[in-house]
Amino acid sequence: MRNLLILVVLSTLVPACRRTDSAPPPATERERDSLIGASQLPGAQGVRGALRASDSAESRRTREDTSGQE
């Protein structure tokens, strides 16, 4: 009976000790690249240029998609 009581107490205490705060969601590739581009690291200017080119291409694809729907 004593072992059962100890088991019940431990089984209720162990989950209570678990951390309840969750880790922040991982950053997306775009967010990481933006942080690198905003930094003073070597190559940051190239990252900024690549992000601008990616934004431009995405904008162009969006315009082409919406013009075809009319």
C-alpha cells in the first residue's frame, strides 16, 4: 500500500515540475535573411540585394497572376 501511495504522489508531482513556457517558434528563412541583411556582417549587402530581387520577382509573379484572372 505504501508503494502505491508513493507511486501516486510521484506521478502527480512529476508533470507539475514540467516547464510550461514554450519555446518561441523558429524564425523563417526570410526572417533570418532579413536579420543578416540588416547587420554589419560581411556579405550583408549581398543578402539585402538578394532579398530585393526575390521581392521584385514575387511582385511580378503576383501582377502576372492577377492580370490573367481578369
